Amino acid sequence: MLAIPLDLTVAGLNGASRDQLMFWIQGANDAAGTKVLNKSGKVKDLRVRLAAHYGLDRTAPMKLVMPTGPVPLDKAIQVRQWAHLRDLSHEWAQTAGHGHEFKLCVPSKDSEYSVTVLMN
């Protein structure tokens, strides 16, 4: 069985540019050690050749896969970060509304960093 390149999918093949098709054809020829696919012809012909070579059915309906399971970690982190920023903005508005300075962090005695101050 031929090893299909990871980025070669039916959807990718059907929407691929001429340059991408040439890249896949060169890869197939290199993997075979001989010229198994011809690079000449129209884009639609190149797609047909690649599909036949790798045994891909370009007419098969594409399945829409809905993700299941927990929210991806990066999305969960984003949600928490935005919630934290909303909390900070609320705290800043309350502090500035009372005429006080809002400090994101109070530096320690030995800190070389300056204090960030936001005023309304």
C-alpha cells in the first residue's frame, strides 16, 4: 500500500493549486524511485492522476466531524484569561471611580521593575 502524504486529503486534492499538485506528484515519483506520474496536463488531469495513484475517491461525500469530549485546553485557557481580564477591568473601574490609583502589582522591596499605574 502506498503511503499517502499527510496533507493529501480529498478536500485538499480538490482545491489544490497547480504548484501543490506538482509537489505531490514529485513526491510520488521520488517515493517510487521512478516516474510513475506525469506532471504535464491541466490541473483537473493532475488531480485525477493523483487520486487514481493513491486510490482516493474524489466523489465521495465529505463527512463533517463534530468534536466531542472536553473543550481543548487552549480554548479553556483563553476563556479563563478573558474572564480574568474582565475582573481586572472591573477592579480598575471601581478603584479609579473612588479616585485611587490602580496598581497591577505592587513590587517587592528588591524589585527592579516599576509599578504599572492606570488612571482613568
